[in-house]
Amino acid sequence: LRRRFILVFGTFAVALTAVGGFVAWRSASSVLERELDDKLQQIAGVASEVGLQASLVSGLRPGDEGTSAWRAVYERLRGLQNYVDAAYLFRVQDRTVLVSTEGANALPIGSQLRFLNIYGRELDRATVTGAATTPLFQGVDGRFYKYGFVRLQQSDVLMAVLMRADYLEPLERFRRTA
């Protein structure tokens, strides 16, 4: 009787711990992903509201990469690199770049941002509501990322910022421990 009691109690304790750990992991994962979404939208929103005039950006044409207007916008985007992995300003209809943190030589004005084609629903939502984020995706480096999109004022220009989902590594360690 004593062995059965210990066996049942031990099994119950292990099952309860496993279920509790799983619930805690799912809850933490959900909260942290929402936090990343908020952070992406805030970074893009603040950057788009401070010194990025939609009329100035949307007026950029191929060949303007050397102008003072392009350089001013480019420097503002480069300032974001302390917080994000990449930033782009682009026309939403044809998904062509106006300015990116990759610089004038890598992505001249008018270059197609083909990687955005899979985010049509998110781009539509950002166009209508002003902001949206993508689901998590795995980059070629094996890390997970998300894009955040914010519309510049009432224009056809969107800002995209790419951020690494750093919270997944410690969360995975927590899951294994739990």
C-alpha cells in the first residue's frame, strides 16, 4: 500500500509539474511575442513620426541616392540600427524601396523588396490600420525574426523594421528545465 501511494503521489507530482511548466512556458511565450510586436510597432512608429515626412520620402526617385534629402532619411534609418536589424521605407503598392539601411549601392531606389510578397495580409493591415507585425519566421542564420510595419502619415509609404526574436533562446532553456 505504501509503495502504491508513493508511486501514485510521485506520478501525480511529476505530471502536475510538467503541466504547470508547459502552461507557464506557453503563457510566457505568448506574452513575450506580444511584447516584441509592441516594441516593433513603437520603434517604427517613433521613427516614422520624428523627422520622416511622407511627402519628402515619397518624392524620392531613382537616381536621388546622392541628394541631401535621401541622405537625411538614410541617416535617420541608420540610427535605428541600434535597435533593429534592418529598416526599409517603401511604396506599398509595388513594394519598391525608397530608402533602406542596406545603403544606396545594395538597394537603390526602385528595387523590388520581393521578400515582402509573402506578407500581403500584414501589409494590407498596416495600410488600413497604420501598423502590423508578421508572424515569427526563421532566417537563413537559423535565428527567429519578425517584421513590423508602420504607415507614414496618410501616405502610400510604409516603414518596415526587422528585429530578432531574442527571447526564444532563454524561453527554450526554460521549457527544457521545466
